[in-house]
Amino acid sequence: MPENYDYSSFDSSAQRQETLGRYTAKTFGIMFLGLLVTFAIAAYLSNTFSGFLLMYRALTAMPYLHLILLVAELVVVVVLSARIQKISPAGATACFFLYSVLTGLTFGMIFTAYDFGTLALIFGFTALYFGGMAVFGYVTKIDLSRLRPILVGGLIALIVMNLLMLFIPGLAAMDRVLCTVGVLIFLAFTAYDTQKIRRYYLGFQGDDAMLKKASVISALELYLDFINLFLYLLRLFGRNRD
């Protein structure tokens, strides 16, 4: 996986830019389809089986869900990037949508705790913040790959703090601080992962299979950024209907 590249070598001709634009649009299209699957399943389950889901809502308390998704973020970045040479484009796509379905099943339980207006408002804010950072990541000439050690370190710190909060009740008072840090980290990840689409595009020129796999992997990483950003904003500003 190409982590660094020379920006001065980028061909800015209209044709090349247009091709990069289509590749980026396709990647975001895959991500949006995954989000559609997740939120459609969650909305359906929370409305159709709300009584059943309310009974089991305790099994997916927010700290546990955040921990699962944070670990998933780290595992996806490491494992899929390491296996990009071996996995097929169809296999990568199947893994992405399977993960979207599983997340939707989990979100169905979370959604029973909030009214529709709250969820819609938080989703809107998430889309706004995510979109702004994605645009920044796409247009900036700053090499954001230098942020990778900081972002991965921050991700590991979030995992550790979420774990500690499960076993040390006194740390619950730091939840708002932790959520604010989480929002900042995943905003930065959004810009970083958006720029990484360009690195994949430049690094895998001439290899259609690798370009397709890289597009799906980038879509999954951006999907995870959006989901985690949504959950942290929900923890910060969402009002429980109970």
C-alpha cells in the first residue's frame, strides 16, 4: 500500500483529474450504499420490533458498541490493507456489505433509545462535518500521511479509555471529554482516508483489480469514520427518550 508519494509528480491535466474524480465519486458511492443499508436496517428493526429490541438494548450499551467499532476500525485498517494483494474485488465488496448489515442489526437496538428527530439531527450534523473534512482531504496539497502515527495512536488510546470506563465507574465523568476527542480524531481520519483514495489511485495505475479493491477498502474505512463520528456525536448531544 503506497503510504507516501510525491505530490509534484501528480498530473493535473483535465483528463487525469476527471478520471480521479470519477474514481473518488465511485468510492464514496460505495460508502453511501453501505450507510444506506445500515441505517435502513436499523430504522426498520427499531420500528418493527421495538418491544423486542428494548428488552435487549442493555446488551449493546454505548460504551460496548463504541469499543467494538473502534476495534473494528483498527482491524480493518491493518488486516485489509495487509491482504489487499490476496483478496478479490468481489470478496472485498462482500465483506463491506456484510459488515454494513451487521452494524445495522446493532444500530436497530441503539435507535430504540432515541426519537426520530434526535437521530435525524445528529445524522445531519455528522454528514455536514464528515462532508467538510472529506472535501478538505480531497483538495488539500498537504501530505496528511504524516498524521497516521498520531491518528492510530489516538485510536488505540480511545480503545483503552473505553475499556477502562467499563471497569472503573469513576471515569464516566470523563465521557464528554472522551467523546470530544473521539469526534476530533474521526474528523481527522475522514480527511486522511479521503486523501488516501488519491494515493491508491496513483499507486495502482494500470491494475484494474487492485484499483477496485482499493476503492472498496477506502469506502469501508470512510464508512467506519462516519459511523464512529455519528456515535460520538450521539453520545455528546443526543437526548435519550427515556
